[in-house]
Amino acid sequence: QMLDLSKLESGRTDWHIESIDLRHVVTTSAQATAQLFRDKDIVLAMDLPERVPMVEADRDRVVQVLVNLLSNAVKFSEPGVGRVSVGLAAADGLVRVDVADNGPGIAAEDQQVIFEKFRQGGDTRRNRPKGTGLGLSISREIVDHLGGRLWVESTPGEGANFCFALPMATVGSIAVHAETAETEG
């Protein structure tokens, strides 16, 4: 993760920008983390529309963001009673993804700190969460690079909802993507 963050911050990351379907990326990410949910007996519910506008992004990097958010949601959910929901919606030129859990939530004073390198919220001396404290920082760097925004909405005791929004692809890029798909198939 340190190497990944260093490359992102220095601009040395290779990006493969293309028009992607976030619905497909969400389901792929959910499949990649399914064992984590099974291991802790946590329910994963997905509310995904049949179709959403395409976004221009790096598919692998967006999967990385989603896997991080899903893994964090599992980490902070109570085994046997935990519930994580993933939503997807489009509005105002953006496609928004929400990953919400019913865990302990995040105090207001920690809601910006958790996106900083090596920082985790809460009393980390007593209840030290496992991890490096880099996942959210990396995720924010990725989403920022893609012209989007990543944030958290939370009330202590009521869980956390990590959200990110990416700009919809332009009409011209969708047409090019569709022509490429037809010639490759």
C-alpha cells in the first residue's frame, strides 16, 4: 500500500481510463469480497438499478476503491448481526456509490482524519483496528484523480456510509466505447 500511495501521490501511476459500467464494477467487487462477508456472517444487500450511465475511469482502480470500502464495512460490523448495503444512483452528471454499514459509526471529529495517511478514527490505543491506515487515503487519491469525490456520512452508534461520486462519461466517449466493443466482439 505504501508503494501504491507513493505512486499515486507522485503521479507515476499508470491509468487505463475507459468508459465503464459502475453496476458491473460493484457486482465484481462484491464477488471479490464475498468470503469476508461469509467469514463474519454479515449480510450484504445491494440496491442497484438495471442501468446507470457510464463513467470514465480506470476499472481496476475503482475496484480497488470498492474492495477497500467493502472490506472496511466488514471490519467494523458486528459478526452475526452486521449488515452492509451498497447503493448506486445517477444524478446531476454524477454516478454515486454508497457503501453503508450498521457498525459503530464515526465521530464528527474523526470524519476527515480517517482519510489521512496512517490515521484511523476512534480510540486506537484501546480498540486498534487492523490495517495500515492507508486504504481510505489511497481510495481518496484514486477518486480525486478520476475527477470525483469520496466522503463519509456518519452518526456515532448508527453506522457509516462511505460515498463516492464520479462524473458521467460524455456522449462522445460512450459512442467511441460502443464502436470499440463492436469491433472487438
